[in-house]
Amino acid sequence: MKAWITSLIVSAAMCATVMALPSSVHAGDEGETAELLIALLKAGRAVVSEHQALINDASKGNKDFTDEFLAHQVIEKFKAKTRVDLSRPAGVPQSGVLLALLESEREVVMEGQPVINKQGVAFKGFIPAVFARKSGEKFYKKTGIRLKLTGTDYRYPGNKPDDFEAEVLRMFSDSRHPKGQQYAKATMVGGKPVMRVMDPEYAGPTCLTCHGGPKGERDITGTKKEGWKEGDLAGAISVVVPMR
């Protein structure tokens, strides 16, 4: 019953807020908004990662890995990390953009159902990185806020770092940079003021399945492995938030 009620609250809130999203957030809040968006994207990606074995189970058809299931899991993870409860978004200043990202994540899972539930096929290609990329693309169309994964070892062309991102990635790779410390800067993009935030990401055990060693060996996707070691800089989540 609780899950059903939460689902109604989330769905109603999405309908109310996404239809009237501003093209930017209030001045002074952009940095905080970017940090919350990063945390929400990470929460969604973590849910996909935790259920990767289920998604790739060739013996099962319907996995029950639905958009509603994802939303409940993401809401709980996000709340544990940030103390922001998206099942009660009324008092959250950034509720509009946060719910837009959650809706985008749900849409990616909804659209992926035929692939996720395909029986007789193990690797589906529905992996955390693809989920995050597609969620970011949908989110940009809704809000005008850019949210993407980037890195020097990018595989998808759209993840190629721009000049700003490349410079920050070099900073992150410097041993003098405090590990895990974000970088934020108010600057201009296309002649308009924006807040840019980048959050460094490091290779964990699950990353090494595709990106570890031996370097040059083909991974499950058919792409050559980069030869990362655990703890290596894997890239960053990059956010560009328009400012008023």
C-alpha cells in the first residue's frame, strides 16, 4: 500500500512540475542544484548496476525491473545520500529539475523493457553508462540543463570532453588534486552565463569488467579494454546549469 501511494505522489508531482519547468534555476542555487542532480544520476546508475545480473539473465523473460521499481529504489538511495525525499517534493526548492531527471530515468527503463525482458539473450547492452547517458539526453531536452558523463577514455562520441572539461580532467588526474573533490565555476557557454560543475569518478571493481586489463583485450561489448586499475580516474560527471 505504501509503495502504491508513493507511486501516485511521485507521478502527480512529475505531471505538475515538469510541465512548467523554468529554463534556469534561481541565482545562487545553481551549484547546489548541480550537486543534487549528480547524486540523483548516480543513484539511478547504482540501481542499474546492482541489478545487472538480473537484467542479463538469459533464462528469465519478465524481470520486473520496471520504471516504477527503479523510481522507488532511486528515491530511497537519493534520500539516504542527500536527505532530500522526492516522494514529498513540495518543500524541495529544486523539485522541478530533480523530478524531471527522475522522470527521464524512468523513461529510459520504460523504453528498455523489450530489451531487458528478452529471454534467451544474456548481455543486453543495458548497462549503467548507457542508462546514465540516455537519462542525461532526455533530461537536457526537458530542462536545458546539460548532464553527461565524460572522460579522456570516452567511448560514445557525445561523451567527448569539451575544452573546459578536458582542462578539469587534467586537474583531476594531477596527484595534488584532493581525490573526490568536485570543481565548480561560473562561466559562459554560448554567450550565456552558466554554472559548470564536474564530479570526478574513479574506477571501481565493477568498472574493471569492461575497462580493466589486459589492455587491448575485447570486453563483452566488443570494445577494447582501456587497462584501468581500481582507483584510477575514470572520468567525471559534467553539469552545465543556466543562470538567471
